[in-house]
Amino acid sequence: MAERGMGAALAFFNSRRGDTFTIIHISDLTKSYLSKHLHPSHLKNYYIDLAYGARVKADWLCREKEEGRTTCESLTRLAERSGTDLLVLGSWGRKGEKLDALGTVSEFTLRQSRCSLCIVRSTGATGFGGGGTGGARYLFATDGSHAAHLAFSFLLAYVLRPADFVVVVTVTAEDGTAESRVIQQYSEYMRKRKVNGECHVRCVDRLSTTVPEGIVDAVAAYSCDVLVMGISGYGRKKLGSVSEDISTRASCTTLLIKDPA
């Protein structure tokens, strides 16, 4: 999973924009049972070489797990101290039950990290970030909020490549009238900026389908590789039930753009 996460991170990287690429590793000396290929020295050489193969100069940032803190906490604190804008993590499956997999780490950082996150799933499409020449298909889920608008701007400015395609979707349990006006604004914005994509309103029956389920279903319906959402605030309470629910339901790579306001 770390390799797939690395591939996604490399796909985001743009040297002409002035991006910096840092590989972060939290070491734990108490895990003496780990094989040699999982030791920091080996991991450093391996991932630096992967980046070099993609013509990316990568920095290596390794710290020992802080006493009294979990690996998750140490990783999140280190990413913030280093000024990370986008933290890319691998995750096994959808819930990350295994403690030694980054699924648990990604769930924690989703709630606690102050930087935006890309959670690369083992169950996601293999084409994205895999070095292929084709573009990725992004599904951007919006509720018309300020956080969603900021996330969309981030997607267009820092993530989207010329060959990529964006599907903007709003899911509602209402009749969709108000949501259609929101979607029309996105459609006009994309047309003026010549963004390759389309916009849709999806209405769900609240008795059988929740909004998070409708958003996850839309990923498959429009054959998208990556789900993108905006999040306002930090912490479990401010994260919002929809975003948190989707973070565990989604089986595709998920890009969560955080609004610090």
C-alpha cells in the first residue's frame, strides 16, 4: 500500500509549481521483530529511488515515535511541523482494522491533522497514480458550502492535470431544485475555465439511502477513480457526519481538502 500511496503522491507532484516532496516515516525501536527491509535505512533508499525513477527529488524525514504518543499522533505532529499541505497515506480496505496497517493511521489523521489528506485505498483503482498516460476521473462531491468551494479551487489549482476529468455531484434527499442552482454555478465556472468535466444532481430516497451512500454510489456510477470533498474544521465533532461516514465507506482513493477557518 505504501507503494500505491507513493504513486499517487508522485502523480500530484509538480516541480514547475515549486512543489517539494517529502517522504515521512515514523520509526519504532520497540518493534525489534521487523525484517530488515522494513528498517528506516532500507526504506529510505527504496523510496528515494522510487522518486528518482519518476524524476522527483525527494527529501527523507524520519523520526522516532514520541514517548507517550501513538504512531498516528507522531506522524500527524511531524507533518504539521514540517509545513505539509497535502499528506498522502495508504490504507488497507475501507476500515483499516489492522493496527500495523495505515488504515488506522489514516482514520486518526482524518480527524486530527490540520493539513489536507489523500487516503489511497487498497481497494481503489490501480490506474490512478500508477504512471499511466491516461487521465484520472475525479468525482467532486459538493453541498454548496464555503468549504466545498475552497476544495474545488484547490482541486483545479493544485491537483487537476490537462488529461483529467471532473464529475461534480451534489446528492440530496430533497427534490433537487435548490441543488440544481448550486450545480449550475459549478457548470458555469468550469465552462469559463475550460475544465473538462460534467455536473449532476442525484436525488436519493431518504428511506432507503443516506446522502453518504449516495455519494459513494456516484463514484461507481460515473466510473471515477478519486473522490474529492471539502471539510470544514478539525476534530471529530466538527468533521461532520457525512464526511466521516464517507471516509470509512469509500473504497476508492479519497482526497479530503480541509478548510482551516
